[in-house]
Amino acid sequence: MPDADDIDALARSAARGDSAALNALLVAVRPEVLRLCARFLPNREDAEEACQDTLLALANGITRFEGRSSFRTWLHRLTANRARSTYRTLRRRCRLEAGGVPVPDQADPQLTSVVAGTRLDLLDAFESVHPDLAEVVALRDVLGLSYPEIAVLLDVPLGTVKSRLHLARRQVRQRLGAE
């Protein structure tokens, strides 16, 4: 796999309209995107769907990559947002297919692992907080970005990142019943 500098160079070329660079970029980042999607979505097929959605969004939106942050950081934000969107779509689809039978709010431990249940609960909790808050906690706690990386990516002061993260964690803990 190309190193970070090579990936950044491919991203800059792709953002300028180089289709060969875009193709090489998509191939190079696919494994990382799939790994990141799997942090959000416990089912491999769902993670793969989110990965494809992310790669499509990357291909369609690469011209919006401005280089203010590293490409990796920008990609993590895009991946987090697409994985959360895929989850919402899958949940909506499940409700429709249930034909009026209520979908359980909590994951059934008989049908899913503890880790998978926890991730589903976390995604549900993200849906209950403001998107700006959910995004910060997803970038920090799920994808592991640093506070300065998040500040640059979101174009907000470091203190704003910290306060949003504090508020988001408190709201997510309340939703998960941990307080």
C-alpha cells in the first residue's frame, strides 16, 4: 500500500481531475475504508455496503478536497458520515421489511455478539444527539483522530472540539443508560 505522502499526492491529482490518479486512489484506500466501516457496522456485508458508498462519495466529491487537512483525515470524516448514513438506511429498510412489526430498540444478544450489539447501540445513540456532536465523538472515539486533526477537519477551534466532545459523550452515555 502506498504511504501517506503518496496517498496525499494521488488525492491532490485526483482533485484536479486526473482520472488515473482517482482510480489508483480508490484502489489504495479501499482496505482502510472497509476497516473503518467495520468499526461502525458489525455485519461484514453492511460494512462492505458502507465502504462502496464511501468510495462512490469519494469519487464524486474528490474535487471538494481542499488539502486543509491530510487526505487521511478528510477520508476518515467522509467514511464516518457514510457509515452512519448506511446504518440509517439499513435501519429504515429493516423497519419497512418488518411490515409494521416493531424493530427492537436493543440488539438481541441471542442474535448478535456483545461487540456488535454495543456498536448498534452506539449508532442509535449517535442518532439521538445533534449531528455536529455525533460527528466529533465518531471521529475521536470510533476512528481515533486527534483533537487537533478534528479541529482542522471541522474548521473549528480546539476548545470547540473539546466542548462538543464532552457534551456528545455525556449525551451518548445518557442514551446508553450509563449515567
